[in-house]
Amino acid sequence: MSFDGSDLALAQSTAIEKDNVLSRYILQKEPHNSFAVAEALLNKYDGKIISSNGKLGVVDVVFFGTLYEALLSSTDLDKYPALKKWFTAISKTPSVTAALQVIDKQISNAAKKKLAGDKKGSAGGAKQATLAELNPATQKLNVKQFLKTPDGKTKILPKDGERNILITSALPYVNNIPHLGNIIGSTLSADCWARYCRARGYNTLLICGTDEYGTATETKALEEKVTCQELCDKYNAIHRKVYEWFDLAFDYFGRTTTPKQTKITQEIFNQVHANGFTSQATMTQLFCEKCQRFLADRYVEGVCPNCKYHDARGDQCDACGRLLNATELEEPRCKLDGTRPITKDSSHIFLDLDRLQPEIEAFNERVNAGGKWSANGIHITQSWLKEGLKPRCITRDLKWGTPVPLKGFENKVFYVWFDACIGYPSITANYTDEWEKWWKNPENVKLYQFMGKDNVPFHSVVFPGSQLASRDNWTMVHHINTCEYLNYEGGKFSKSRNIGVFGTNAEETGIPPSVWRYYLLSSRPETSDSMFTWNEFITKNNSELLNNLGNFVNRIIKFAIAKYGGVIPEADLSGESEMALIKDVNELLGQYVEAMEGVKLRHGLALAMAISARGNQYLQDSNVSNALFTEQRGKCDAVVNAAINLVYLLSALIYPFMPATSESISRQINAPLRNIPDSFTCDLLAGHKLNGAAYLRTANPEKSQV
């Protein structure tokens, strides 16, 4: 279509631009929204953008391709009369009728192939069922350290003389369903590193839970017409289900609305207050005369005074990241009813961070380098310290929160960013009564915390400031690991606008968790923002995961079963290519361990895949084939022995990233999951028998391998 500036061309151009909106709604499984947009366009432009006299226009082709399947399966098209009329007319045109006949034939053929595949899959499924149990009688192993995973019954406590690692994921706020950006930003990243630590034999505890107090909960509860507690119960269950589906192995997933949260928060406040690190002041706050209430930060929206973003919240601007007081907003409005609030005075308690700044600076100087923090975590913290810390208000005029245990403040609660981080020890206290062995044991415990970059100051300044002011012997953060933002299809994930892929959407696709985990961790926004697109998601998983790891594992296992009955042969591994393989793998393995010890997860995964690629190269260079087996049996024996052992190593290296895939490989090679070693050794000995090959689904239903 050429653009000639006419009304017709302008209308067509506008309609085609709207196809992006239609496509997004279709991907999000919200066809009714697509239909509403198309209906409005058809009504607005009448016959200008659609076919006439049976001739298809460019808009017809674009819209029909986007909406066809959704329209075909819809049962309520009567709600969209213009769209229904258009769809009926287009479907009857000769060119569309002919095209649909071709498509129908292709679909029929594909269905037959799929049915055949399903039948094979059923047989394969029965075969795979026999792989579920390892067979010790046919194992010949030289492994000294197998992977030990928590049994869920024995409480994990620090052990003298061991490396004790305490890991927290930022507590996801309870009032919504987590999207992919939330998941990679904290929970999945924390799980990945916890799995690495366990696979290295470190004594590890992984803690998380929902952050449930505060204004956002009150607002959402009002919106859903339920109590705050009912809302928290609902979304805590949703979060648990999402994380379980993503295969996140928290040792304990709790919540902040517990008696122990109240007890520990009030104890810390009483210590801080008694030590003289609090002050009181009158604050001028926004008050809604219509609601007859003081408006907490999140009840207020307006124009950011810094970047002029029009929808800045009363506590922070999402556009520029600046922390705000609600009274700083230009053109403020009550989020509940849209009216402009007035100002009123209210007394509050402040944490005197300005007086704590020298101690907070000294603490950060010690741990920023020693703990190998993420560069953005250091930068964000230093910008706060450079600007100079100020007393920070830690109370709010709310009902839903931890009560302030001070006379004259009985009707106030703690500000969520004073007590949210206290959720980490309180959730641990709900896990074990001996929680202080983790949280008041700085000599024997290292604390690693994972979060999005907007949460950094509260973990590097505010919470450490509270710990220091309490004068108690707290375990304080050793390493902060933070992500930039994962964006969605050219824009931002939006909870309020329901734009993006949310945890429940991922499960509904039918694509296995390992595929999602691989994509998110391989694209983890460690140093700059990254972008989720559906095309890249499918391409990345099928071209990298399938063609690299899947090809290597499946090719050598099937060859060993076909030619050796699944039994690893005795072999001489002193050949030039075998020695080169072992040397190269050991170099990459050393880099992998170094990357993972530095919590560089994306680089660690890339190195694991590089080891798999080296295995593929080895098979290719060795020309694994029937000819090799019949004409160079000694060489073939060496290749099978070395390659199967490399598969065993890879099952350990990818465990932090794709545990289900590791477990599948473990069953196929009939060997228990092992710890991640420092060097590559051949620990599956001659005579060890494999179980058989298995297949896992990938992002493309037409392609299935490991």
C-alpha cells in the first residue's frame, strides 16, 4: 500500500497500525478486546478501509490473518455486528475461500502427523515411565558427592565449619499476579543461585514470601470488595501456585501478615527508638475531603516534579525512579475518586538516617567490594549516599499494617518499607524457632539478596540502617544481586493494563517450565534492560536449547543404546581428540564456577551451553556413525565413553537453570544427580548401563527433544 495523503490512505494506515493492538490481545488470550477495537474501527471508517465489490483490500488481509481463528471459535459475535458482517463477507470471497481450502488441507495433514506422533508419544510415555526409577544394580559409578536436596522435613540450620548461605528473594507484593519481569528480577534468580549453592555442597537456606501490608493492599481490597485479609489469602495462594509451577524450590514461602512479623518489627523499633535514632515531626499530608481520610502515598497520583511523568505515584515515579513525598507531586489527585486533595498536618516518627550515614557508608564500603555486588546495586546505593541521607518517615495513617508500639501513635502503622525487609527474618522465624541462628550469626552466615533495581536502596540503606541502629548482632547483607528491567514487545509490562506475560499465562501455554526458565535466565537483564518477544522466545529455545543441548544429549544416548545396548564400553581416553576435549571442558568449567560464584547467572548458563556445544563439536569431529562403530571400534568406544560422561557433567551444570531437564537426563543415563565438580572426570565407568532416551517438549510443539 502506498501512502498518498488521501483520506482513504490515512484511514487504512490508522487501521493497520491498530493491528499491533489486535495481535497483542490475541496473544494475551483476550479476543473480546481485539473484537471491540476492530468493531470501533469498522464503525468509524465504514467502507473506507474494507473490501468492496468482492475485492480484498490491504486492511482486509491484515485483519483477517490476525483475527480469523479467534472469530471462527467465538460464540458471541452478535455483540459486534459490524465485525460479524465484515467477517461473513470476507469469508465468502473467492480468494479467501480458495486459501481456506488449502489451509484446511494442511491442517488435516498436520493433524494426522500429530496424531501419529501422539501415538508414538504414548508408547514413548510408557517407556519413559520405566525411566522414572534409577536402577542401582546396573550402575557403575565413581562419584563421591551426589546432590542432596532438602527433604522438607528437617529444618536447615547453620553448621559450624561449613559455608552457610542465606538467600532471600525480594518479597513480591501480594496485590497482583507476578509477570515474567518480576519472576526473573528476583524469585527465579534467587532459586537458580540457591540450586547452584546446593549443587556445590553449601549449606543453603532460601526464603521468600508475600509482602502483604500497606496501601496497595487496601486499594486492591476496595477494588475487589473484599477484606484486606481475604485479598492477601487469595493472592498468596496464586503466588505459591505460580512459583511451584516455575519449579522454584523455596525452603519456606511465607507472608508478612503474621504475629511473628509484628513481634520482631516492634522489637527492632523499640531498640532503635531506645538508642535515640528516631525523631518525631509533623508532616503536611494530602487529605481527601470526599473520602475523609489522609491519603497514603499510593492513594495519590500526579505529575512527577522531576521528569514530568503524568502518572507518578505518591511514593515513587515509575518513569525516572525518583523517590517522592506525595506533597511533591504536581496536580495531585486522589486515586480513589479523582478529586484534588487538600493538605493537613499529622504527627509521624522518622528514622534518623542522617545520623546513621557514617555507619551505613562504612558498612557499604566493606561489603560492596567484598560481596561482589552487581554494578547497578553499587551505583544506586552510592547515589543515595552521595546525595546525603535524610530522616525518613516510617509511619503511616493506615489501618492495614504493623501497629506502632508507642504512646500517641496507636492509630498508626509502620510504613511498609520499614517493616517489609523485616519480613525476611520473620518469615524465617515462621520456618524455625531457631531463626536467630541464621539472622544473628554474622560470623558464620553470608546473606545474599536478590531484587529488582528499584528495591536496592531499601536493602542497602534503610534496612541496614535499622539493623545498625538496633545495636543487635544482625547478619547483614553480604551480596546484593539486582536486575535491570525486562520489557515486553517494545513496551513495559503493566500490571494495571494487563500487558505482558504473567505467571498464570505461562502455564496456560503448555510450554514446560524448563523452557521458560532457560529463556528468562539466558536473557536475564543483568547490566541493561532486555526485551521479551514471542518470536525470540520460540527461536531462542528451539535454536539454542534444542539444537545444542538437546541434539548432543539425544544423539549420543540413542547411539549408545543402538550400538552398545546402552552399556558404556571400556575405552582408552588418551587419544588426541579426547585429551583436547577434557582440556577444553575443564577450562570452560573453571570459568563456569567462577561466574556462578560471582552470581553472574546469565554468563554461567552461557558457559554451560558452551560446554554442550564443545560436546557437539567432538561428536561431529569424531564422525559418530555406523561406519565409526564398524571400522574404528576403539575410537568409537572412546567417543561414547567420553561423551556420555560429558552428558553426566552437563546434567549437573544445567541443574540450577533447568532442574527438570537435569532430572530427565539423570533418568536417561541411570545416574543420580551429582554435585557440580571442579574438574571434568569420567565417573560413569565401563559396564554402567543407561536407561534409555527420553524427550521433553520445547517452545515449538512441532519439535521435541531434550
